Amino acid sequence: MITTEKSLTDELAQVLEAHWLFCTSSTPIEHVYALDASKLFAPDITVFGARIDGELVGVGAMRKLDIDHAELKSMHTLAKSRGSGVGKAMVAHIEGFARSGGIKRMSLETGTNVAFKPARELYRSLGYQSCEAFGEYVLSEDNMCMTKLI
């Protein structure tokens, strides 16, 4: 079940901390674009949580960039739930939410090293393609951007 998260609960903070640790343990800090949990609850960002049997096991967010372009942000599934379809369901949910708000294009930034290979494969399987940097991102050997018309 995927729900919209309205505030930073302890449970959500723990999943976001796991995301931060994953990102910073596999990417040099100067190329980490993960948002601090306190910055996720901004007017241009909607945060979603994925639960299995009531337990929060994944997060994702959508940042509205302009009238018809949004960013997939802060995607993370806890290690114990990876491979169970949480990520795919989260992307589908966020894309549906985005379309209902008039968004026509979704973009994302992700890592390029082996730790991020499953994420890149997931995004490619869902139709995302490599693209130039967008927004405030700067491409490096540690990251890449992807986009998709929805």
C-alpha cells in the first residue's frame, strides 16, 4: 500500500536515514544529491511511503519542477524488501499522481556505480532514458540523469 506522507514520523525518518547512508556510503559526498529529511516536506515536494503489512519499507517523492515537469526524488526500498516490487509500485504510483496534476515529463538523478545498478535497471525497464542534467544537477562520473514522457 502506498500512501502520501504528511509529516516526518520516526518510522519515515529511519527509512530516509537508510537512504542517506546508502547514498553516502557508495558515492563521494560532493556528488550526493539526496535531500535531508527536513527538506522533503516543502511546498513543491510530495512524499510517499510504501507499506507491507503496515510496516514502512520504502519511500519516494515527487518534486514539481515546473508546470509539466517533475522529478522522482528520494527513492529507497529497505534492503529486506528489495526485489518484492516496492520500487516499481512506487514509481507507478508517483507517475500516476504526477499525470493527475498535469505533469508530462518525469526526470531523476541516480548513481552510476554498482550499488545503483538495480535502480538504473528498474528505471530503464520502466521507460526512463539517459538525459542531460536538469535543474541544479551537475553530471559526474558518479551520477547520471534519466527522463521519461508520461
